[in-house]
Amino acid sequence: MRILLTGATGYIGKRLLPVLVEKGHEVICCVRDRKRFNPPESLRSKVQVIELDLLDRDSLSNIPDDIDGAYYLVHSMSSSKDYEQLEFQSALNFKEAMNETQVKHVVYLSGIINEDNLSKHLSSRKKVEEELGKGNYSLTTLRAGIIIGSGSASFEIIRDLVEKLPVMVTPKWLNTKCQPIGVSDVISVLEKTIFNEKGYDKDFDIGGPDILTYKEMLLEFGKVRNLKRYIYIIPVMTPRLSSYWLYFVTSTSYNLAIALVNSMKIEVICRNNDWAKTLGIEPISYKESLIKAFSKIENNEILSSWKDAMSSGTLEMNISDFINVPTFGCFKDQRELKYDDFDTTVDRIWRIGGQNGWYYANWLWKFRGFLDQLFGGVGLRRGRTSEIELNSGDAVDFWRVLYADKKEGRLLLFAEMKLPGEAWLEFRIKNGKLVQTATFRPVGLMGRLYWYAVYPLHGFIFNGMLKNIVSSAN
């Protein structure tokens, strides 16, 4: 069967793709930026890739007419304050595009929406479901609550809170109940639902076997990690304060923090949990989901992470818009140093950031990240998904990977921190030397003043970083 997969570069899409291919489906992957799509070599020859933007109706003409099924895995809640309108428009455009094809079945992954008073986030999901349901095809909506897996937003937020804070003074929404589900079960349900006529024109809640409060989830996480944690709930913390608390303690963006806080005040419990059993799936427990996630992390087998989504940053960008580093009107800081071994030097470059740090003056990098966070930026909280691999589109602290080619020996990063301009950082192996180039394109007088203010630090930080990369490799 020919299946259209929207959100192919997203957290769920990346994990669903290899499962669909393994089942023998021909998958058409929808991406906004082809340069961000980096499937394993084993999949590249088995999938078709098309570029489209669901907010651009003209681009939807790229969708083939002869598709049999489609997955709608697109959400925008962390990318803009106006995500409700963006999500509705995307759903409307998608529905109209599907009506022009031969598609028989569409599967939409939504959120549990069983309360009368919904948050803006969950209300948006409901409107999307209603709009998709007006198409000339059968729609199945799968409603999930908290998804637990290595790299999921929920998992990473819980991890940040528990591992960073021995004692937590928290808002009262931590007493709200929810029904978490493991990401492996979500993928299994998604795969088995497509073309299953028992699910046509219906919606199903999917969740794990445990109903827990958020407080219980945090404490259980602590037990799994052998960490003793104390949580005190106070009723006076407003949604705004709760959002700031979540934003500064965890790796989430502020827009996502607001959406999550508003949703966490509402119980997300399944009306019934029978669809998984109908499909022959027995969902694993919350504890088992945590153990499975950490097994993936320890073995460096994280297939996808929410941090690598463009919405985890503060900029709306396509990689193709920034991959050519400008020269006109820019300031540059270029340094080079001889190296001994190509492979070892490249390996050192590819491990930059995250837990490994920046090879020199890490305390200054952390301070810069703290300042960025104070001004609403991403800071250094995102880290990186893999400690040894980098691909175009990956997040590395407050940078975004634009280009990564080990054979060529070139890594190009673009700054997502708050700046009065745009910044690139490039590492390139050339003529037996490692060339390190920082480029800054200022905006107005403030941009120029910023460059001259930080320039003295460049000689200290960038020179030390280059020397340590090369000397460690040697």
C-alpha cells in the first residue's frame, strides 16, 4: 500500500517510518525541508520524499494522487502563540488536498479530550479532528495523553525535574491524573490501525495500564533512577508562574511550557482502553516505559527527540535558507591549526556540545546559555540527542546543525540563541588543517556593538576550543 506520512521528521514520524517500511508499505514522506530528512541508509531507497508546507496550499500539489492511506502527525503548539489557527488551517488544507487523491483511510494522532472545559491546546486538537473528519475518506483518530519514551517531550521534562531538583515546591496541577503510554505502544497502535476497517470513522483513547497523578509520575521516575525526591504542592502558584517554573527548570520552550501547564490542569484519562487490545497489543506499564527509555539512552539508540524539532527553538527557519554562509556585511573570526589524524579530529568535532561540552571554558558557555534563557532563548538546556552522531536539523545546545558530512570533514552550525543578528559556527578540514570560522551578520547598530563587545572573548574561547579539539585528537 502507498502511505503518505506527514511529520516524517517529527518525534513520532521518525519512529513510525521504519515500521511501515518493514511491513512492506511504500511510504511517501512529507517534509518542509528535504535537507532535514536523514533516514538510515537502509531506508533511503525504499521511501519517496516530497517537500510541502501544510500552510502553503500550492505546495500540496506535490502529493501523489494514487495514495491509499495517510498519517496526520502534525502539531504546532510549541512553535507559535497562534498555533490554534495554524493547526486548523493546516488541517483544512490537508483535508482538501486529500479530497483530490484516491486516499481511503487517514489516521490522526491527537490528545485525549474527554473534559467539558478543554485547554487551548486540547481544544485545538479537537477542532483539527472535526475538520479532518469532513473529508471524503475514512478517518480514525487515536487520542493519547502523556507519551513516555526516550527523547519525548514529556519524558525529558520529567527527567529534568527529577534529576535536577531533590526538593520541589510545585503547583497544584501535580495532583491532576493522567494515563501515560509508552511510545513503542503508540507506534504499534498507529501501524496496526491503518486500513483496519473496524476503526473507520471512529475515535479511540489509547493509554497504558496505569492512572497516575503527575506527582506520582515524578516520584516513580525517582525510584527508577534510585533518587530520593520530596515534592510539596502549594495552591498559590499561578499558571504564569508555573510556566516560568517549567521553562527555567526544564528544556522546554516557553510557548510549550504555557501550553503544557494549561493542559496539565485537565485530567487525561481514557474513556476506555480497548482499541489496543482489539489490535492484539498489551500496553506496558509506566515503570516499564521508563526502564525501556533509559535502556535506549544508555545504548545511544534514541531514534528521535522532540529537541530536534524546529519548534524546540525560537526561530522559524528552513535549513536551506541558512546553509550558505553569507560574506557581505558580516564579521568573521577564523582560526586554523594543523592536526595529525583526520578520523580522530572529525570524531572530536562530532562530539561537541551536550554532555561533552565545548572543549574550553565550559563555564562561560553555560553562563551565555543562562543569559540566553533569561531573555527567552533556548539556552543550553536541549543538549543533543546522540552523543556521537550529528545530522542536518539536529539541535546542539543553542545551535542547529545545518550541514554535517564526516567524509568531507565539515560541520556547520547556526545559532538559535537570542542575538541582534545571525551567527554561524563552522568546522572544516582543509589542507591538513582544522579551520574554525565564526560568522556574524549584525542587525543595526546593536548588532555591531554586540560583536565588538564579545570579540575579546572570542580570542579566549575560540582559540582554546580549537587547540583542545586538535590536541585531544592528536
